[in-house]
Amino acid sequence: MSGFKLNRRKFLGASAAAGSGLILSGCDQFDFLGQRDNQVRAVLEQANVLTYQVQRRLIGAQTLAREYSPSEIRQGQRPNGSTNPSTAEYSALRAADFANYKLTIKGMVEQEVSFSLAELRNMPARSQITRHDCVEGWSCIAKWTGTRLGAVLDMARVKPEARFCVYHCYDNIQTSLAGDILYYESSDLIDAYHPQTILAYGLNDQTLPVANGAPIRVRIERALGYKQPKYVHTIELVDDLSPFGQGKGGYWPDNGYDWYGGI
């Protein structure tokens, strides 16, 4: 007799499927997910907010994700999502081995700053062996090396009113009639300043491959994989997420996934 199995992807992705494919296929019972002023949708969104608040209180701001030993790395880090952005700007950077790459910190900061890949690599580094948990239901242990994001943000002097980091990427995850839709994500400043949150440029003691997000991938180790944006070029400090995308704080949250994505 077949059993019922609910994995992370089925659970977290249910609203995304309902909000896109089911609505387009004419399933009237899910029409409320496409209506931003619908009361049922508002209740579901408030549940996400409550989950975030409860997890913050239970876990604590500085609690570390588990770290593993080198012997527990048994395979290469599995690429997922986009693995080779095709925008002209990214293609040019890749052709030059990212020699002209710049990471920019802007928005609610006292001083906008930019750093080359070489400058980021010359800053104090942190390496950590952690487990990547994908919303699709698989996990992978790998070693990540990079610069602590909090230290880089401090160089820009974040303003007190800033609440979130918005991560802008070269990743053209989708193409519409209006052109490329570029991936973006966001986090609160607690996750941005967490000691394990790094701007990763190394993977398993090698240069970060393009398929895994080169030249820079943000690692937020207490969150699911879609919260680990790849191909990041700009980090914008803001007090409100509504001006970006569809206002939910990230490409996948805009499509129905939980914004916090904590584990």
C-alpha cells in the first residue's frame, strides 16, 4: 500500500504552485492567491510572519548552524537553480576571469563602497563546513570560504534605520516579454551580521565554480538553499522590501515561498 510523504519542497512550494500553475489552469478555488487584498491570503502571509518571530525568539541571534568534519564531505556541492547566467555583463566578467568584478554596498549606508574580487579575497577569511538544505528535499555537506558579510557592511557604516539587506544578482532566472527577470533575495540584519554569513568565493578548497555562484555567493547558513543567492553584485541596505520585485523580498517569495526560509 502506498504511503503519503510530504517533503520540504511539497510543503513550502504548495503556495507557489497554487499561485502560478493552478491559477493559470483555471482552478477557481485558488484564485485568492493571486489577489493581494484577499483576506485568506493575508492570513497565510501573517502566519509566515509569526513563524519568523517565533524562530527568532527560540533560536537566538547568534546561534550557530552545525559545522561538520572534512571526512563528512562525500561529494561535490550539487549545483541547482541557474548555473550559467547569460546576461551580457556577466558573460563579459566571466570571460575576463572576473578581474573587473565589483561588489557594491549601497542604500542606507553612510558611505557607498565597492570591492574587487581580489580585495575581498585579501580580507580576513572564514571557512566553514556546513550542510546545504534545498527546498527540493536534498542536502549536501561542503566547505565554504569567504569574507564575513558583517565586516564588509561595517566598512560602509550601516545607518540605524536600515532593516534589511537586498541581494541583487546577475542570475537571469526567467525571461518575460519585458526581458530578463533577475534573481534577488533579502535577509534581515540579524542574518546579515551572523558570524557564519559570508561572501563565499571558495568551495571545497577550490575557487567557487560558476555553476555554484561565482564569483560571489552569499551563505546564510541557518536558511534554506534559495536564501543563499548566487552571482551577487550589489547589496542594498533598506528599511522596506516592497519596492523590489513583487514586494515579498525575493524571487521565490514573490512566487509564494516563505520569505524567512529558516531551518
